[in-house]
Amino acid sequence: MTLALLFDIDGTLMDTFDAILDAMNLAIEGTGVAPLTREELRPLIGMPVQRQMSLLRGMEGPEVDALTDRYYEHFLGIVSKGVKTYPGVKETLAALQGRPIGTMTTRRKEGAKFMLRVAGLDSYFTAIIGGDQAPRPKPYPDLPRLGAEILGVPPERCLVVGDAPVDILAGRAARMWTVAAIYGYGEPHSLREAKPHAEIAQFADLLRVVAELEARAER
């Protein structure tokens, strides 16, 4: 059975953590709120900005919505200068061509399209699906289910690849196969607690893992 692939972006395809942190703190400037540290933000990558700020600074409502807009403006400005993909991403995506491939990112769709274009990855994707297209964020199953619908594939024939526990939890809730990218931003023990079907220590490992999960899906 050939599996369709749904990818998280940040921490899975691209190493954007410094850009995320810088953009968040630029958005916070002038609000009287303490800047975010690497240590507190890193485990929350993959959640919407509103959820991050609620957990880290107790912020809610219109103030956070405005902060989110400022964050995206700063982030895309930083990304426009270039973005670093993880080793083996382009070569592995090229080897996986011939199957439906989409995104499953918390990022807004237009921002995700821009990132993939800057990174030179957009041509590998059948569809780009953003978090602003789903009613509920990860770990709810709405986003991966929407991805499967747009790709025209039933959920059980999809494989979610992500580096955060919310990616794995969303994929499992959608009845999909899941792969944890333990080289990314999520803590390995938290990723394993989410019970992925497999894990990869580097992106190039995905070719082997996809083949193994496709064999399991045939049984």
C-alpha cells in the first residue's frame, strides 16, 4: 500500500527555531511582557501562537491576536532572507515523489507556501495545508483529516511526519500512521509518550521507515 505523506514544517523540514524566537520577541517588544527564552518556547513549537502565549505569559484575547499578526510579519521577513532545511530533505522528498505529499503545519497556509518556496521545496508538494484552514489546532485531528481530504486519500492511507508530540497525537487521533522526527524541537521522551508508529533520527531515514510502514499497512 502506498501511503500519502503529511509533513509538519518547523523542526521537521526546516530548522527555523532562531527565526521563531527572534520573531516572537520582536512581536512582544513594547508590550511590557517579558521576552521568551529558548528553553520555555522550544517544547511548545507546533502550537498556535495564541496557545503559546496563554501557557507562557497568561495572555488572552485581542492583544494576543495582534501579537500573532506582528509575529507572522516579523517571521516572514526573517525567512525571506533564507531558511535552512535539514540534511537530506530535498534528496529524500525527491525520492518520495509519485505519491500524494502535503503539509500539516500550524502555520497559516500563505506563510507555509512562502517558506517552502524560499527553501526550494514547494515543487515536491501536491498540496499545502495550513493551520488557518482547520477549526481546531493540533493535537485535534482536524488538520490531518483536512490534509487527507485535500489529497483525496482516506486517513488510514496517510502518514504524518512531525517533531512535536502534538503532531503525533493529531495523526493518531485521525487514525493515521505517524513518524516522530526526534532530531527536531520536541523532547524525545515526550514524543515517545505520544506513541508514534516509528521514529527517525535524521530525515534521510524516512525512506526506510516509509517502506516499513507501507509493508505493515498491507497486512
